[in-house]
Amino acid sequence: MSTTSQEFLKSFDHLPPAEKREVAAEIIRRTFALDRDQLDEMQLTALYAEFAEDDRHLAEEGIEDYKRGLVGEDAR
């Protein structure tokens, strides 16, 4: 890690939580910024399709956890 990176991380640690969130959000925004001219419907469709199965499994797991929680509450 470069000296500049280390200095940045040290200064980041001293920021109040609200400012840390702002800095982190800006870093994420700049890191993952998409060139809107290059993003088309076919790319979006492919991205949604790529994650659809994972999303479905996570949703099903969430519903099962919720059901178990309800059963546990009813047993009390």
C-alpha cells in the first residue's frame, strides 16, 4: 500500500461517522459509476437475468426464516 493510501486511511479513521459515510458513498459512486451512454437495455436485461436465480433463492430463504420466526413466536 502506498504512503498516500496509508495517510488517507489514517485521516479517514479520524472523521466523524456522518462524514465517513459521505466519503464512502462518494468513493463507491466514483468507483462504480456507469457511463449512461454505454448502458443499454440488453445489458440491463443480461444483468437482471444473471442475478435473478440468486435473488429468488435469497427471497425463498428469507420467507422460510420468517415462517420459522412466526412459529417460534406462536409457541411462546
